[in-house]
Amino acid sequence: MAGIYTADPDDLSLRATMPRFIEVERKERSLILGLRRALRKAPLPGTSGARWSLFVTFAGGMEEMVTALAARLPAGAVVLKQRVSALERAGDRWRVATSEGNAFEADRVIVATESHATAAPDPLPRPVAGHRCWRRSRTPRRPRCRSATAGATCPTPSTASASWCRGPRAKRAAGRHVLEREVSGPRARGPRADPRLPRRHAERRRAAVDDDDALIARARGELRAALGITAAPVLTRLHRWPASMPQYRVGHLSRIEAIERRVAGLPGLALAGAAYRGVGIADCVHSGEAAAEAALLG
């Protein structure tokens, strides 16, 4: 959980982040026992559904979904790439103003911005996404798994989640190459607060402000220690996503219920996105569908 949410697990709400764990523990009296039983009942890999459903995306990135949806709608129904600067109630309608100087009136509005844009500023972790590609011959200890997570007690300067693409079916790793993808962020838990962490990793929070070369060097050092890869990658790309991971801290669901009660008192307004009841793509799609249904029926 520390690697996935780039957070201190002690601060996160289990009911909000992983409710299935609570259900399994209550039903099976033990989380480990319940997961083992569920694994035995699960279908064999490849018998149904996508084999790695949590790690698939569009070939051209997530924007491909937005452009495809916009292309299927009537001309003029969608306005893209304009930043909303103000939202206000005007009589019995809503008025939406943009930084480009345009204004729109609407009967109903769904606010689906990132959590830090919707709410007051909150110090959120700043994950960094990186891609590195090596020739297979230069990776002496190729990972036998497809993904791994460095969590709260792992002796690395940052928490991270990584996955690998290799083999003839890996479309993003052409030919004899191995592609490594990593999402990392500064540790939320400091070495003094957690005696299990060595003091030498006090530089963990610099991961959000270091320049690109320093971040790449740190990631290569961690991979060198974990997999013995000393060769320089043939391809490296780095993307920064500031304040992009909502933190579902203890009491999160109670806060969301309070927000939803207040929103219900504003006619024609709905909320959707990763800030409320799930950070994954499937959760966000469900959130958007629920908001759209409420707008249509409201």
C-alpha cells in the first residue's frame, strides 16, 4: 500500500482503499487464509478475461479514449483543452467560465477535476513515472515476475511500483528488449518516525524536487541493487505528475458522505473522479457513469 499510494499505510483508511481485505477477514477469520482460499478458487490464467487487466492501457495513452469519445459526439457538443476558471450558480442554471475568456451556461454540471483542483490545496505526494528499456543481453537478472512494489520498510529512498514488459507478445518492448516502467514518490514515513528504516535515507523527500538526471540516477541505482543491471538503458523517459495521488486517510468515507450531502443540496451539481471512492481507472469510469446517470435523472 505504501508503494501503490506513495503514502504511510498507517494513515490510510482500509475501508476506503481496500475494502475487500476487510470482507475477506470477516468472512474467513484470517486475511491470509481467505486470500489463499480465493486463489485456489480462481480460474486458471488465460481461461477468461484479460490476463493482466491491471496493467493494460491504450496504445496511444489515456488521451486516446477522450478523443475517441469526442469524435463520436455531434459537432460542437464537446470543447476540449480549455481550463475552467470559475463555476457559479446563476439563477436556476450554472455558469462555467474558462481562462480562454469563454463562458457556458448549463442546467447540470459534473465536476471531474483532480482532487487538488476540486478542493482546497492539500500536501499530496508527487509521483514520478519513468520508462527504461534495455537489450535483453544487458539484463543478467531479468525479473521472473511482471511487477513489484517497494513499500514502507524496503530500504530504498522512495516508495515505488514497477512492472516489466518482455517477450514476443509485449508490444511496448520490441525485439530483444526489456521495458521497465516505474511509478515512484517520496516516502511519507520518515526514518525517525519508523526505526525500521535506515537513517541514510533521510533524502527521500527530495524525489519530488530533484532534477530529471538525479531521479533517473536514483532509479538506476535501485534497479542495480535489486536486479544487478549495470548497463545504461537504450531508452529513458520521465514524466512528473504533481499532486496526482489522492490520499484516502482514516475517516475518508465519512468525509465523502458529508461532501455528498452538501452537494445534494445544490441542484444540478455532481462530483466524479479519483478523489472520492476509488483511484483506479475502473473506479473513475464507474464514478463518471454514476454522476452522468444522476444528472440525467435529476
